[in-house]
Amino acid sequence: MKKVFSVLVILFSFSIFFAQTNSNISLDQMNDDQIKDFFSKHKSLYENKKADYDRLSVELKNTPRYEKFFKDAAFLLEDYIYSITREEIEKSEKLKVEVEKIDFAPLDSQLEKWLEMIDENRTAFESVKEYYNKIECLLNENRKIISDYDYKVFMGNIEYKNAPRTFELYANAIKTKSYEEVERLVPVIKEINLAPMEKNVNDKIAEMKAYIEEGRFLRENLPLQAAEISEKIAYYEKELPLPGTFSPINQQFVSMRKAVETVKDLDKADLNKLRGIKSELDAVKYDYLDNCVDAYKKGIEIIKLLGMRISKDEGWSNPKQQRYYVDVEKESLAEEYKLNGALYFSSAKKNTKNDPAPDFTDMSYTDFLVNLGNHSGKEYSFMFNKKRKPVTIKVPEVK
């Protein structure tokens, strides 16, 4: 035990001696090789630290949290190399201790984390940016069919999410190595969700294309539909000649002509107007007039079955009235009902309140025949020879 203790005392004494010798070292006590070796070690330390400083000070130049660190390190390294250059042994030894304390490892570690963060979020950023570019491209490509209002709404929503500004700041932060700004913007970018907006833009474009296509289709086909109605009008006017001005038949003609007139100036009509015109044309139905044509033909047959011969009085002077002569065949139903005489039809409305023998107001001979046909096999009452009371007959049935 005493022997071990003696060894420790000797070693401790030697170290004290060496330290005292080292602290008092001077250039005079060293030869050229020793001097060269001494400062070479100092210069090597400096160069290693300076290399880390140069690399990281550039990489983290826009990182405010490290500004003081780099400023102090630069001052210390400059002072250190100056002492080495002037071969100031004591100062170099003293500064060496401080230089060795400059630790770049935490900065390297933090830089690595930031670079990993950028790499990990590259996909998220590119995805959001891609959505933005697609939306912008869609809006610009379809600018002619998107209204000013819708365009402003979409662009306003993008601006509201601050997407363009965020993209600009993020890209600039990476370019300028402003990692703290990158760190701040990453969650902001992750919050930007433009997928629903892209869907809304596509839906609006599809809606507008359908809107335009519907307008094109209507402008091309409404005139064809109107022409078909015009052909029908010509057919019915031939089959049902000269109905009373205010009779249901003529009112149907008026309504059909009015529908045909709506197809004028289609180029100036918007889609709502075109749809309205389409509705008016679609509202034109032919069932009533088809039934009238059938009834008219039946009416002609019924006149024959009744044994009536009806001729128009072409010399009748009343422009608002028509008069027809009725002759009856012997032993006919017409003779039985005493239908020999005159039928009067009014072609315009008139006041029949005080008329003791009103005629077929708002009707014509055509309407009379249609009514007869509609009463096939039934009783029918009508005014005849301007008598005070209408005559009622049992109309022969015509299939």
C-alpha cells in the first residue's frame, strides 16, 4: 500500500512540474521543429473549426436563433488565428480552450432535422401546389364559360385560404435557407385543402358546359319544333276550316301560333328564356284538335243521316254573322224534327243578353259540325230559325 502511495506522489509531482514548465513555455525554449509542431496543432484545430463555421454559417445564415452564436464564434476564431499568426504562445494556448468549446454538433443535428422535415413534407407541399396549379389552370382554360362572378368567388376562396402567398413564402424560405420560417409554414401548408375546391371548379365547368350545350341544342331544335307545329296548324286549319273567332278550336290555333312566334331572336335569348320557349312549345298538345277533326268528320256523316242539305248564304250582309240554309229530305229525321230553315252563326262576340233568339255565339258551321260529332248517339240542343227555344234532337250514332 505504501509503495502504491509513493508512486502516486511521484506522478502528481511530475505533472505539477510539467504544467509549470508548459505554462512558462516560450519560443526561446523550443527549436524550430518544436515551434512548427506547436503551431501546426493550433492551426489544425482552427482549420477544423473554421471549416464547420464556414459550412454552417452559410447553411444557417437566415436562422435568427444562431446569429449570436456565429457572431461570437467568428470573433473567437479570428482572434485565435491572429494569435497563431503572430506566434503568441500563451494567448494561443488560452484561446485554444475557448475554441475547443465551440460545439457545432447541435447545429448539425438541428439542420439535419430541418432537412428531413423539408423532405418529408415535400410530397404534401407538391400535392397542395398541384391542386392550386390545376385549379388555376382550369379557371384560365375555361375563363370564357365561367362567369365573372364565379371566377371571383373561386379566386377569392383561394386567396382566403392564403394559398398563393403561403406557397411563395414556403418556396422562398427553402431557397433562402430560412429554416425557422419553413418550420412555421409546414403546418400551415398541411391545413390548406384545395381538393374540395378543385371538385367545385370541375362541377361548375361541367355545369356551364352542359348549360352551353343545352342552349346550343335548344337554338338548333326549337325552330324545328316550331316548324312542326306550324305544319300541324296548316293541317288543322284545312281539316277544321274557319272556326268561330272565339271558339275553343280557334283559340287553340291562336295559342299554337303564339308558341311558334316565340322562336324569333333565339340568339339573343339566355338559357332560362330558351327553356321557357321550350315549355311553351311542349305545352302545345294535339289531342283536342285531333278529337275535333274526328268529331267534324262524324258531324258531316250525321248531317247526311239526318237528311239535311246545308248551304251557305253567300249574300248575307252581316259581316259578323253567317247564315246557312237547311233543306230536308222527305221522310228523314230532319223533316221529323222540322229542321227546314236557317242556321245563324256569330263569328265575333256580341251581347246576347236581350236577344230573344240568340244564335251560335262565338261559333261557326265548323264548330256546329264538331258539336254534332261529339254528341253522336246522344241528345243535342241548338238554336234554329231564331226561335225562342232551342230544338233538341237525338243525334244518330256514328262509329
